[in-house]
Amino acid sequence: MTLYFRQLLAGRDFGQKTPFAAQMENFVYLIGDRDTGECVVVDPAWAVDDLVAAAAADDMRVTGALVTHYHPDHVGGDIFGIHIEGLPRLMEVAPCPVHVHRLEAQGVRAVTGLSASDLVQHDSGDVVQVGKVGVELLHTPGHTPGSLCFRLSGALVSGDTLFLQGCGRVDLPGGDSDELFRSLAKLRGLPGDTVLYPGHRYGGANAPMHAVVEKNPMMQVADLARWRMMMG
């Protein structure tokens, strides 16, 4: 088994012709098994055809999607008065199972219009197999109720739970400051050499977890009362 892993930045690596893609600085990930040619796409949005083409250029085929959370800039839908292409387009060009946390399924369906049969609902600790590559699903609520991080081979794809600088907002519908505090505490417990790959390029593209803990002020708050003061 040979791991296939690509980090793609919206507006630079794909979606160059899509308005606002570069401003949002979303990362999308392709994760798979080179031996079988299978890969999953994490948070397909903005320019889905470009993402499928990027996989095909590497002799990979998209056989699934992993969703960190339901916000339109990660799965498609309407936000800030614009429409973002996402999961519905993926179902047209590369129909595949869409893996979500069970607490996020309703939100994904509401935003994208997908049916229940399109989604595979999971709990924390479940593993999605892509060929012989196993991707562990970690439930990290706070930004949304069913936010997920994906762990594999010394890497963590964190969506909007944690960035190199800062963390996900909690003032949007479904946000919960105390839950995010507990989720970040869980991530602080990961091995320091785990490489963090965030959902947006806020502070950089990737870094080992020990550096994120040292430099990201949101990872240095160990007291819940202080956290509540910081988060308002």
C-alpha cells in the first residue's frame, strides 16, 4: 500500500475562475491508495470538476467524500449571497458515498439538498477504508455539532476545528464554545509529530502539532473559565 495525499488550495490549485474561491482560502484534500487507484475527497467545494480532474491526472479515481462539517464553503450551497458548487455536482460527475458524522447529516442535507441515501453516517472512532488506507474519524464538536477531523499515518486533517493560527468560530448556528474547548484539549493530546492540515490557510498550510500547540494562542488555554472570557 502506498499512501496518496494531496492538499489543494482553492483559487490557486483549482477553481481559479470561481469568484471568491481565493478569498476564502479553503483547502481540499485527496486521500487514497495508489496501489488501488482509489481516493476520497475531503470537503469538495468551489470547483468539483477540477478536483476530480486533479485526481484523474494522478491516475486516481474518486470513490468517496469525507465531510468535516456542513458549511457551504466546504460542501456547497449558498453563503454571503453567492452559490458554491459542491457535493451535488460531485454526485453528478463521480457518484459516491458521502461520509458524515451522524450529528452533521441533517445540516449537510439542508445545505446541499442531498438525500439521506447519499450519506453514510458515522460515530467518532469509525474508520473509512480507501483501498488499504484507513482514515479514522474523530468527532470534534464546537464549530458545528458534528464537526470531524480525519487522522491517518501521522497526519490530521482538521477542517475548521483548528487552524495553524486560531480555531473555528462558535458564533454561527450550532456553534458551542465549551464543546470546542474540549475538542481542542483532545487534539492537544495527539503526538507532537502529528502534522496538522487545516480547512483554511489561516497562518499556513501545515505544521507539526507541537508547533501549533506552542504558537497558536487558542491551544494554550487550559482553563475553561479563561477560555469563556476569551471567546466572549
